[in-house]
Amino acid sequence: MATLTLRGLRKSFGTTEVIKGIDLDIAEREFVVFVGPSGCGKSTLLRMIAGLEPITAGELRIDDKRVNEVGPADRGLAMVFQSYALYPHMTVRQNMGFALRLARVPKAERDRKVNEASRILQLDPYLERRPKDLSGGQRQRVAIGRAIVRDPKVFLFDEPLSNLDAALRGQMRIELSRLHEELNATMIYVTHDQIEAMTMAEKIVVLRAGEIEQVGSPLELYHHPINLFVAGFIGSPRMNMLAVKVVATNPSGTEVELASGARLIVPSSGGARVGDAVTLGIRPEALRPDPNGVLQGEVRLVEQLGGLTLLHVAAEGIDDMTVQIEGSNGTRMHQSVRLSVDTSACHLFDSSGLALAHLTRHPLLAA
């Protein structure tokens, strides 16, 4: 397995710069996910690592060796694309072993590698079938098997689950996580789906407009987002963002006033001054129906998802606030509710969108 080092990596198409100076270290055997909205540059960055896009400026090193000018076939990487790109006239066995055949690997060695990949991916019953006889998830596993047999230094995945339905995506997330553990491999995975990022990654790289917004573990990004963009992108349902005003600051935190006149003390600091207009971020699970709650509103929509329920609440100065509660809760549409707020799970962001320092650290991150 390999380490990767990106220093000042840039990519331009004509006069348009799409990757704007990326600095990143990826450790050996790490599972790293590039996540961000469409057009943020995540797939372009992956293709630069693979050698499929030339690097305009900066340096890419694999195992501390500069590879800017090294061709894709010689970088020791294997890429799995969104489309399966399987040969329809070949069996599963033939598809997985085709690259080895082109490389003139002896048949006995080819068979050994294909059989091992088939065991890992649980494809043994399908080795003699053709792609048309497989499900979408099985086809994607064949595409992954084609990468495994090459024994690459790094696996690269470019939105490999996008063509699958929701149930298959969930299953494949589990299988990919298991695969990473079994292969003990360095993996880089690109997705626009933050749920995929949260459930699989050891380290998430959040990208926007060709630049890195934040790098960290899933829980680090969820509980300590560096700015409004990361706070709004990571988490489903997304964080509620409320316009508030600073009315006091003290050692225990920052006191803010909502449009309704309600006040909350958030354990945040970092330069906010009395009178400043800031943004209060509240995760949906930090809100709870409570007859003594400081917020009052009307339920406009109820989404019952079985194990949990989402309430969409309108309050003074707030058009739509999402509240996540237990699925057995009996709150109904058009019902008036009061809500309490777990301020320890709230965040404040200044006028430029940067997070104010949180005075407490989440228990799972305290170490």
C-alpha cells in the first residue's frame, strides 16, 4: 500500500482554473473520501491522481516519488468508475482477468488472483455468468474485482454507487467498508453523497469550487464544522441556520437573541461582540418538543420515517426549522409546539461564515 502527498496541485482548462492549489496528505491504508457538490472538482482531482488528467502546477508524490510525468499504467493505481464498463461477451471470470491477460500474466497466476478476488467479493457462484445475467450490485463488484486482481498500491473510486438503487447503495457501502478492512488498502473515494462519506470514511475531504474547505474524521466535521458551508453540507437532515444577534458574552459562552426575542447561551467564543449579527446553527436532533421550551412554532409538515420522525416547524422569523424526534412521537401537522434547545450541540458562525470557537469538545472526540 502507498502514501500520497499533494502539494499546491492545480488544474486549468484554458483560462479556467478548476483545482486551485490542493495540499493534502493521505496515509498508508487510509480510507479517504472526497465529498462536495457537483462541480466542486472532486472527480477532476481524482483523475489527476490517476494520471488521466495532466497536472497544470504543483506536485503529486506516491510513496515520496514524484509522479507528475508518470503515465497512468505505471503509477500502480486501480480505478473503479461510476459505469461498470464490463465486456458484455465475456464471463465474470474473463472480465476480472482480462487486464492480467493483456499483461501476459501466466494463466495459473491469473486464475489464482481471480479466484482470490472472487472469494473476497463473494462472486464464486457467478464466475461463469455474463454481465447481462447479473444485478447492478453484482456488476459493480465485478468492476471492483477487476481492480483487486491488479494488486494496486491505491484504489480509486469515482462515485461507484451512483447507478444503484437506495437498498443496493446501502449494501455496497457495507461491502466496501468490509473490503477495505480485509485488503488493508489505501483507498480514495469520490462522492457527492455525504451519507456515503460519513459511513465509510476514516478521513473526509470537503471540497468547494476547487478548494479544500475542511479535512477531518466524520465526527470531527459533524460536531466541529469550520464554516457554514461544511456545517450545511455534512449531516442529514441538514443543520438549521438561524439569523441571531449577540446580546452578551461571558466565560460560559455567547448569549444570542432570536427574532422572537428568545435568548440562548451557546458555548462558543472567538471574537463575537455585542450587537454582531451572527448565524446560529442547530442540528435537528438538538431540538425537542418541550412545554417549557424557549421556541414556539407551528408544525407545517410531518415526515414519518419509522424509527424517527422529522417535524418541519415555522416560528417567528423562521420559515422552516427541522426537528428530529422519535418515530413513536404523536405530534401532528398544524399543531402548536414549544421546543427546547440543547445548546451544547449548537454552533455560531460570524458574518463571514466562519465558526466561532466551541468551548466544549464532543465526548467521542475528547481524546
